[in-house]
Amino acid sequence: MMWTASGLPTLRVMSRTSHRVIGLLVPGERWRSLAACQFADPDLFFPISSSGPSGSQVAQAKAICAGCPVRHECLTFALRTHQVHGVWGGLSEEERYRLRSAALAGVERGQAAEIDAVHAPDAR
């Protein structure tokens, strides 16, 4: 996974029907069966608030995610399905929001540049 200067991962579009995991092809959403969190306490990944003791829960969840072989697939799923609660793919709710906002801003900038190029005045 590539990371940006802001510390957030770059987005990479993945197929909705299959994902590559450690040399294996995992069909559909079956990546979950390889997730490091499958036997962890779900409360770690869905803390009640974003402050106080919940910070410790988020840190523990992220530590589990750090060693997960399907972290990228989990994050992709969360972004694709607009999960707004919990830790997914090693990112908190706020981090996913910033990542999604940055990605959308990049798309908008790219579209604006494309429109400018098409509609630029003729320089003759």
C-alpha cells in the first residue's frame, strides 16, 4: 500500500469480484475469512466515542490491523460501502473521512484541469 505525505494511504481501485492476497486469489468478499480481527473483540473496532478510553481501543484495533494480510481489502471495502463507524483497514472514522475527501478533491481538480484543457482559448 502506498502512503501520502499526510500519512494516509493512496487509494487504488480494486475489483468487486476478486482481490489478490499474498499470492492467493480471494473471490468476492471472502477476504474476511483471512482478517486478523476475525477473533478479536469487536468493541475494539467500534468504540463508543473518539476520546478518553476509546483512544486506547482504537490503538489496539490499529495494532491488529497492522499485521493483517487483508488490510487493503478491508479498507477498500469500507471506502466502497461508505462505512462511517469503526476502525477498518487500520484507519479510524476521521482518517477515512480525510482520505475520502482528499480523493474526491483530487478527482475534482483532475476534472477541472481536463475541462480547462478542452475549453481553453485558442492561442493562435
